[in-house]
Amino acid sequence: MKLLILFCLIFTTGLSSYAQHDEQTADIHDISPLFMEEKDLKVTLNYSKKDILTFSNDSTYLESNLSYMAADASLKKLKVGLRARGNYRRLYCYYLPLWLKIDKNESKGSIFEEDKKLKVVLPCLKSSQANDHVVKEFIAYKIYEIMSPYHFDTKLIYITLAEQRDGVNKDHDLLGILIQDTKKLATAYHGNIIKRHMDPNSQDPASAVRNAIFQYMIGNTDYSIAYRHNEKLFYIDDKIVPIPYDFDMSGLVNASYAVVSAIKNKPLPISKVTTRMYRGFDREEAILQEVRKEYIAKENKVYSLVDNYQSYFKDPREFKELRNYLEGFYKIIKDDKKFQNNIIKKTRSKLD
């Protein structure tokens, strides 16, 4: 009995140490000026979808020009490289998601000096909801920033795409997201990138559960921590940590082009992306409950974050839909029976 009590004390202490360890981790997360700056960044980027697809590939960038308004109100102009990313979006999107790369000498003295390679998220389609969908995806990134000490830094930007198409120049005023490069993230956390598949059981339990509950929260099934689909793996603080990205297929965003994920060409047993489905793996219930408490404790922070971006929405209905969707998540996670039925009983014991 004494040994049993001792074991329980040690185990409970270990669980409570997760939160303490995360606070310490947050202190060593180095944030660059680009992502530290709170003011809105306005960028103009020369863009030709045809040229990017024709003259760039996975290792070659198309030369282009970027300009932005600096903090002193001066106009900064930079030569940059662009290439497309994402196979699905190459085929179906009007605006390509991009890799942006800036030469070291070119970036010197600019806000991009410490972030010379970035992902650029743009709307997929030309539609009245396009920018609202970008804001929703950005909010998803910022929610995960609240929930996990390990995350990609992101920045919402106003971007004018100066498009050259069929000999005609046209400007598109869009919202976009800048996402920290993977190597930069590893450096910021003093960790290393893992470039191979890893069994979910080898990954840090608390980090994996935070990830899985977050994906359930935003209604996203388009990911895999085992096969690194829309997930990056890092070795940080002596543990393997999955960090998610790309949430435009989630129910939270609810884009018109979003489809339910298929596993080995077999669709999941849900008919629409707004239907939540827990995809996390078996973990000790104590860890699930501990992470559950974290999410509940941060509910007001989530709503405060969402409300701070209300003015960015063009359509008030899109904002209301987003907030209602998150409220639906909290109704589940705060109810013992619903949490048991929708999450604990839905954990996976094997890869599929």
C-alpha cells in the first residue's frame, strides 16, 4: 500500500510538472522582430502564377520584387525569390501558397533580416469569403500558440498581389499569413528537426495530446503525426514534439473547397469537415484529463483572441460561425460524459 501511494504521488507530480516545464520552455523561445512586431504589415508582391509554375520547382525560385512600409514610414524594396508549395493547391487554387526566400545581403536592415525564408499563406479562391478564411486559419495558429509552448510563429499581413496575367496587370488586395521556417523554429527552441517518420508512442505524450485535442477543437482530420502530414517533428527539451500547420481543410475555416480526409484512399466516416472526429492515439487517461484541464482553463483567452480579430472579418456571419464553432468544442470538453464519449473512447490503438 505504501509503494502504491508513493507511485501515485510521483505520477501525479509528473503530470503537474508538464505545465511548469512548458512555462520554462516559453522563456527560451526566441522570437524574431518580424513576429514580435504587433503593427500590421502591408506588403506588395509581384506575382505571376504561370511564371511561378513554369520557372520554379522544389529547388529553384522565380525572381520577384517585394515592397513594404517600414516603421519609419519609408518604403522598403527587396528582391526576393518565389516558388509554389502544396500539390492540391497547384491544381485547384487561383492564388498559390508560396515559399518566399530573401538573400542574406538583400534582407540586411529589413524586418526580414532574421527570417529570410518564409511560408506565405494566401486565399485559395477568388471569392467574397477568401480573406475571412485566411483570418480563420490565422486564428487557428494563434489558438495553438495559447495551448502549446511549441508552435510556429505567424503574422497576419495585408498583401497586394501585383499580378501579371495574359499581358494584363491587376492588383489583388488580400490578407495573408507569414509562417516561420522550420529551421528557424528549431533554432528558436534550441532543438533539432526530425526528418523521418516516428511512431506516435515515441512522441511526448502531453505534446501529442495537446496536438490531437487542438485538431479536434478546430475540426481538422487532414494531418498525421506518424507520417508527418501537415505536422513537423522536432527534438526539443529531450523529447519528440509534433507541431501542426496548414488548417485550411478544417471545420473551423470551413472553406468551400475543403473535403473530408481519406486514409489510404478510404474516406473517414464523416460527411462534412465541420463534423469533429478525434484522431489521437491511446494515452493514459490521466494525461488526457490533464490536457483537458489546460484547454478549459484557457477558454477565456481563446475567446479574447477571437474577439480581437473581429474587425478583420468582412462578413460578420463568418466571425459568428467561427465563434459558435469554438463554443461547440467547449460544450463537449467541459462535459464529463461528452468528453468520455467523443475523445477518450475514440482514441486509436493503431495506425491506419
